[in-house]
Amino acid sequence: MCIRDRRSLAFSRDLRKGSKVTMQDITMLRPGHGLEWKDVDLILGKVVVKDVFKRELIRKSDFEDLCVE
């Protein structure tokens, strides 16, 4: 059985609460337990509601009012 490695969106640097997310703040990491690349447009320009750290997977709870299916 072959399992395809999935990657998730992660922060490429530390961000303080209230920072807006830019493309430079995003990277892709394994394992794939967070948001997927297809969701990147939903988080660009959004404000983080807590301090986040480099290499931390990006989650819906990092933002206010983020709707991801």
C-alpha cells in the first residue's frame, strides 16, 4: 500500500498577535495535518489572533472568522 505524503501550510517565521499574514509568512511542511495549499488564498491578508511560531502548522483557530471546508 502506497501512502502519498501530504503537506500542510505552516508559518515560515514567528508572528505576533495582530500581524497580517503574507506569502512570505507561509511555507509547506509534512505531515499533512493542517490546512492544505488550496486554502492559502483564504489566509493571505488575515490577522492572527495569537502569537504563532516558525514551523507551526497553520490552523483555522489561528484566525478569526476563517471558513475552510
